[in-house]
Amino acid sequence: LVETRGVAKATAPVLTTFVLALVAGAFIALGAVLSTTVATGSTIGVGPTRWLAGVAFSLGLILVVIAGAELFTGNNLIVMSVVSGHVPLSRLLRNWAIVYVGNAFGALSVVLLVTVAEWWRVGDAAVGVTALSTAAAKTDLSFTTVFARGILANALVCLAVWLATGGRSVLDKIAAIVFPVSAFVAAGFEH
């Protein structure tokens, strides 16, 4: 099933892939907005706060999977179709490039909208302080640290997408997504 979906993703038209990637980038950004909002002002401790923020962040991947959008992280699974010989490497790289750019533009569109909406002012600007604090912490990490954390996060996101493919209902898919995604957020891995 994963290989069949990989073939479909790798051979989809460019415009369709790009639009679905824009949507996915926006969905992930909305998950980040919810996650940041949930984490703001929490006094329940670092572990529980990060885990609840991860559950909130799961919204992004849930929307991606249920809506059938194209997310770069999940599309790393197309490698299985390449390895099995069903998709040439050139198609994989084409998909990744289109989806990566689309995800970036989709996420940046949400950044623009929440900025214009002054979301950062919520809670007497506490949400903005949380967002800035998170960004500062992430940009203070070394390349090697971010790279290793990215591999760990991507493994969990791919696992979530793979597990969700086995779900028969929307609730099955949601349950398959929440635990791997909340685990990577709680652990401090980088998406």
C-alpha cells in the first residue's frame, strides 16, 4: 500500500502536487500555532507541557493525512517505491523539490496571516513571547544537533504516516498519528 501510494505521489501532476503541498505547509503551521498556544503559560511541568503541545501539534499531520495533502516529511516514504523499482529516482527528487517549496510557501502564508491577525498578542503577548523563545532556542542549536534531531523527528513522522495508512476510519488514522508526533515534540526533536 505504501509503495502504491508512493507511485501515485511521484507521478502526480506538478500543479496538483504543488497545491497539495501548499495546503500541507499551512496545516503544519496551524498545528504549530495551536501547539504554541497550548504551551503558553503552562505550569504543569516541562514533560507534560511538551507532550500536550505535541498532541496539539498533531493537528497539522492529522489534517495533512485526512485531507490527502503533500508533506515533505511524510513523502520521504516514497523511497520505498524507489527501492522496489516502481519509481525512478528522478521522480522522487522532482516530488521532493515541489513539495518542499510548496510546504514552505504554505507555512509562510500562515505566518503572514497570524502576524496580520496579531495572534502573538494573545494572553497579553504571552503567546508571542513563547513563539520568540521557541524560535531563539531552535536557532541556537548547532547544525549537527538539528540534523540528528531532524532524523529522529522524520522517523517518527514517517512512522505516523505509515501507521495511519493502516487505519480504516478517521479515528484510527488520528490515533495512529497522535502518539508518534507527540513523542517527537515532547522529546525536543526538530521537524
